[in-house]
Amino acid sequence: MSQMLWNPSDERKNSALITDFMNKLPIDFESYFDLHKWSVANLETFWSEFWEYSGIIYSKKYDSVLSNPVMPGAKWFLGSELNYAQNLLSGNPDQVAIISTGENRQDQNFTFKDLNVAVSKAQMGLENLGVQKGSRVAAFVPNCVESIVLMLATSACGAIWTSCSPDFGSQGAIDRFGQVEPSILIVSNGYSYNGKIFPLDEKINGVINNIDSIQNIICIDFVDVNCTLNHESVISYNELLLNNSLTPNFVQVPFDHPLYIMYSSGTTGPPKSIVHGVGGTLIQHLKEHQLQCDIQAGKDRLFWFTTCGWMMWNWLVSALASGATIVLYDGSPSYPTLGHLWDMAERTKITHFGTSPKFLSACSNIGLVPKDISDLSNLKSVLSTGAPLVPEQYDWVYDNIKSDIQLSSISGGTDIIGCFLAGSPILPVYRGEIQCVQLGMDVQSWNDAGESIIGESGELVCVKPFPSMPVKFWNDNNDKKYHSAYFEDFDNVWTHGDYVKITESGGAIISGRSDTTLNPGGVRIGTAEIYRSVENIPEISDAIVVGRPNADDVEIVLFIKLNEGIRLDSKLSDQIKTLIRLKNTPRHVPKYIFEVRDIPYTISGKKVEKAILSAILGEKIKNKDALANPESLKEYSNLQF
């Protein structure tokens, strides 16, 4: 068993919402794992009990909890009617709901009362432009309070929201928004990143010229830059809100009414347009925030470094429904320094700090010690996603941020707008392990024969339905793409595409995407196993690994970005291979190691092994607009083996 790094105090466990939830159930539970076992054996009872506990606001209660309990096709809470925005806007009117900040921006506080009034005015403005139930509203916007106001106003109307961050290229936005034919396009005039202002009119005009369905454009003046848009109907955000409305009109919709259209990364083909429903999104996020993260109304402040193009933005915003204060940040996480976000955590009294392994590694690599530069006494939890945390990062968090803190590595994705694996405030944290499988999610690791396995890696599957499954894919005749995405490997079982080991302690270790799993000599190796070995070598800044087909086998190819002043030589190459062999097996040792200038990532911060493999094989690389640094791929195309 891995080393225990944190164990919650009795006080912490006794005051947790999950403990309160368990105490209200008619059954006694000895542990989290007893509760989880019960929750998946009694899905309808668990979800109906949580519906009551969470305080969901609705106008019509459900007739049944789960109808047709198979995947795909399961129907949750039939007969119920509710509104997503109404649930998010129900907090204490005088409590701060949102703290909005960013590069070179002053903190702005907005109470729940302020938010209700702004949403009411925005809703009337949207309705005057023809937005109604089922309309699509697309947003090409930064992470600011105006974006949340417009999303909530869209939801209040019963319309559907879809968004991209402004660092996408025009084609990336066209590939996404063009599929769903929005009538409204919301934009900002520009955005700031790394100390620079980027105007957006050229990108926006590229989108406008290629999507004929856009009837009106709403523009947020976010930075001090001119913005000339080639459209006959351009309305400023302030102008949209020029009306006397003070109370939103929350249009009631069925549980599975579309709320969001989200997009897969699109690095290997056209992005999938994934439709998530009002009720599934709401109840899943309420459960994750309250029972897994212990976010308590009026007490906690949640931050996640995200853009509006990543599902963690939607996840962050939903915390309003649990009565939390959310903190928005737009800009670079390292400008003007990597200490900037830790200073923000002190200043805004963040209790739950959401980040990524990449950011934590960047802090570690420069010797930053957050607890020495910022007062983090309010911090209860550090959450991380986007990639697996390596064991050394667990050590770094407890040594450099805080010793008494819940480190929650979480794993799920856009496909479920939530998590399969997450934290629990009543469980210990073990080095290198995600704490647990989420309540109500029957997640297992399966081998190729479809057998559940413990202590070894296999496919991450979910064998029973859950409320936040996509309602559908947009424009997917007979659900063919939907079925192909999740249900081709095992009948009626969700296959997520991750390679996972469920540990003896009940935790989990993600080894990487199963579709990028390396297979030298027929032995399956998760990419994360190699990343864990190399990313804490002092000379290495970043790394990415792929499996290059060669005859009837696969050769492991490792690409490393080195710290300034370091060059790859035979000594360092041998050191890397030796360390990989010692920490893993001889089969993990790469055939080739190349030094590269940069590692390509998606805009949402995920490594793109498939794009690199295409580059080194001379194949066409699809949807480069999904990448944050597509120019980096040219170097890979020119490598000689």
C-alpha cells in the first residue's frame, strides 16, 4: 500500500456534509466504501435521497427516478421540471457569489442579489432578440462575470449555451459553433494573456463570415482595444442590460432538457458536439461539490484555473447552487509570476484551489514554496485535473503548500461533465492515488475479457447508468456517434477511454488514455507510468511519449523539453533510461529520446500524443485550432529515426 500523506481529523470528518448525509440515511455505514457499495447497488434510492438532501429547486417533482435502466437509453427523474439558473441563483442575497479578477484587473465582488438583477436584465435583453426555449447561444468569451451572467440568462430562458475560449482560432470556433447553428454569438473585444492584449475582431469576423445562422452579436468590452465587427446587429453588453427587469423568469424544463453543448478536444477528428441536460448536470455537480469536495454554503470559496472552453468552467459555476462563492480568473497563471495565483488565494480567502499537474510542476521547477509567500490558512483542499498527478507532486503539495490539506486528484471529463474518480473529505490521501470512486458511479477496471480486476491496470468502465450521461450528440442520426464513442467495446457498459488501476485501498491510479496506451511486445503500458518516472528529473521541464509502429511491434519514443542551459547528451539519456527501468520495467525504456523545444498541448491543457504520432508518421494533423501551440508540431515532423 502507498504511503499515507494525510488523514482527516475527527473534527473534519464529523463536520463534513457527507457525514451529515450518511447520518440522515436509514442505514448505518462503517465507511465511505460501505456507502459507495450501497449507492451503486441501490441507484434509485441513492439518487432520490440525494435529490432531497441537496435541496434542488423544482416546480414539478419526478414520477420515477430511473426508467429503462440500461446504457444507452436510461431516463432519469421523468416528470420533473426545473430550471438550472434558478438553482444557481438561490443563494443568500447578501452573500458574495462571485469574485472576478484577472491580469491587471481589480477584484470585483458580486452578491447573489447583484447576480439575480444582472441575469434578469440580460434575460429580457436576450428574449427581445428572439431567444427562447431551445435556442442556441454561442459564446467566444473570457472567464469573466459577464460571461456567467449571459450563460445564466440563457439557461433562465430554457435556451442552450455553448462556449469556446478566445484563444481558439477562428476555424476552431467554426468547427464547433458551426455544427449547432447559434442565433446569438457573444464575444469580447479582446483579452489579456501574459501581459499582452490580444484584439479579437479578426477572429470574430472569420466566425461571422462562416456561420450564417448568427442573427445578433453581443460584445463585452473586456479590454481597452478597438473592435470592428462585420455584422449589421452588434449590441454591447451594457446596452443589452438597459431595461427595468429585476427578477428573472425561470422557464421550467424537463430534467433532460439540453443545457450545454460541449465539445471533445477535436485533436483526432471533428469535435464531437456533446449535449448535456439541465438536471443531470445539476445533480451530478451538486453531489460532487457537496459530498466529494465538502463545499458548504456560506463558508467556502472555490477557484479553478480554467477557460470558458473547458468543462471545469461549467463545473466551477455550478458551485453557486451549493451556496459557495466562486473566484474567476482570466489570464496567464504565471503572469507576472507563478506566485500570483497563490497571492490571489490569500487575498480572496480561497478554501478550494483548483489547478493542474502542469501548474504544480512549474511551481516546483522554480523552487516556489507557496506557504512561504502567501497566507494559505483558509485553504482546505487542493484539487487537480487535466492529467494524472505523479507521486512526487503529492510530496511537493504537502511539503510546500500545507501539511493539513485534502489533495484531490480528480478524473472524468467533458463526456460526463463531471468525474468518475475524485476525493472524499472523510478518507485519507495516499501518495500517488486518487482517493476513491464517486458515489453513485459503478466504476470498475476491466481486462480485455470484461472481468473486473483489482491491483492491475485495465479499461475504466462504468457498468450502471448515471444522471450526467450525455442526453445525445448534436445532429447524430440514430445515436450512431454516441454509441460508437462509449459502447462499442462492451455491450451496455460505458467505456471511458482511460487506463486505470483500482488499488487494494479503494483508490485509483490513472495510467493515461487507453487509446494512447503503449504496446511494446504486446504489453500494455500507460503513458502516465513513464511521465511519473521522468517529470521529476531536475533537468527535464516537460515530456511526452508515443508508441511508433515498426514492423509488427511498437517502439517507445520519448520527447523531452529541457530546462534552460541543459542539453541532451549520452550521459543524460542513459540516466533517463536507467531511471525508467528502475521505476518500471525494461519494456518501459524508450527506444528513442529526442530533445524538443516545446511540448504541444490543447487549449484546455492536455498533452496531445496522437497529434505527435501523426506528425512523426507524416500523417495529416487534424484540427490544429484545438492546440494552444500548434507551431510546435513542425519540429516533430522533421525528426529523423
